[in-house]
Amino acid sequence: DVDRILSFQRAYDTAVKRLYPNEPLIDIDRLPGKSSEMNALQSTDRLLLFARPVCPVCDLLVDKLLKRIDEVSGIDIYLSELAPGDDAAVRNWASRHQIEPEWVRSRRITLNYDGGALKKLTNGQGEVPYLLRRRGEELSQLRASDL
């Protein structure tokens, strides 16, 4: 029975090589799993980070995002637990993270008060830190490991 199966496989391989000489036997792009195109950052993506001013995990994520700023169109940071209008606290936080004032002026980075935005976007299910990617009109959640 093994001889019959191997014979069939050899005939199949020969036919495939004859009919499709320039095609690989297995197209790895069609295999299931992570699609790098869907998960990788694209230059037109905008990242949204919801963070607290005092949050070590948020701080690590901010640092990770800032290292990738040249790979995306921008980063929108929403700070929770701040009183609306507390610009001094926002400036202090940005300074601690070495966010360049030029990035803010040019809107590569925007600094915002959360004001309930995370709750609205996640139907109350999101917890800080929370990272989203905006690709076109579509928002999708990212994990730190996706970066």
C-alpha cells in the first residue's frame, strides 16, 4: 500500500511541476495564523493610548510607542484621572516622557483628557492602559506584544 501512495505522490509532484513550474508547492501566505500585513503597523495608522499619569505599566507602553513614532502617522494619548483643564499636569507628564513639544505642535502626538472617551469606545469594558489602532475608519485593539 505504501508503494501505491508513494507512486501517486511522485506522479502528483511531476504533474504540478509541469503545470506550475514557477509556483511553490506551498504558498506560505495562505497559511492560517497571524497575517503580518493585518497586524503590523502601517504608516497611515494612528495609535490611541489611554493611560493614567501615575501608572508604571502605562509608562512602559508610552516609551514603547514613542520608539515607533516614525512608523505611524501619529499617536493620540488620552490621560484619565486628571481634571479637565489641568494643563500643567499634562505638560509635566509629557516632559517626564520626553515628548518633544514639536511633536505636539505638529500633531504627531496629541495629548488629551480622557473625559469618558475610553468608556464610550469600549462600552465600559476598557481598562487603562488601553491601546487602539485606527486604520482608516476602523478601530482595533492592540496588545503591547503587537508592537
